[in-house]
Amino acid sequence: MNFREFGIILFVEHYEDCINFYKNGLRLEVRNVKDTLTTFELPQGYLMVEQEGVGFMYEKNRAQNPVVLRFDVHHLEEQVKVLKQRGIDFSQERLEFDWGTIAVLQDPDGNRIELGEINETSGSYAKDER
């Protein structure tokens, strides 16, 4: 198949809170706004946040939401600090595994988001990363 780009559609219950979170907290650039959805720019793709989802006060478990949004970054500790200064809370600021290091947070609907540190131990590491 000849794909043009990759998109993720995230259905949320607390739409305005989630839009604020992705726009002002994570500082994703808005690509497009329609009546019931907002689309944000991602490298080589987009995140579409759309109404009609189900939110939870706490992180959704894998049965409730088997998808994790992962944003890979260089210098994880610095990025956590920046987001905390913007008022974003983390459930885990640093978790180390054989396959890499992550920080864990949730959006206002309880969708799990991970910041993954890019290095040679990362599961998503590409040989041409540097």
C-alpha cells in the first residue's frame, strides 16, 4: 500500500478539556477544527480528537483502552520538567525497562500517554536515529 500519512483518532468524552490538554499542555499544533473534532499535527501524521468517547477519572486499563499514545523525546527528564511547569501531572516520572525508559501521564479522559526516551535501548529506536 502507498500510505500518505498515519492518523490516530481518539474519541473522548471531556472534549473541551482534552482539546485544551493537547493544545496548551502538550502544545500540539492545531491542523483543523470541525464541529465535533479537532485535528493536531504530529510528525508524519495527525492526532484527531473527536467527541462521543468515554472518559474516566483515572487511567483507563488495557481492557478499557488497549492503545497508548507514545511521544518519543530526547532528554526525557527535561521534557517531564517542562510539562510539569505547564501543570501536567505524571503518574510516573521515570520507569526504566530493558526496552527503554518512559514517563506516564493521562489526558483528561484517562487515556494513557507515555513519553519515551530515545536511545539505543528504546524499543522504537531506529538505527538512523541520532
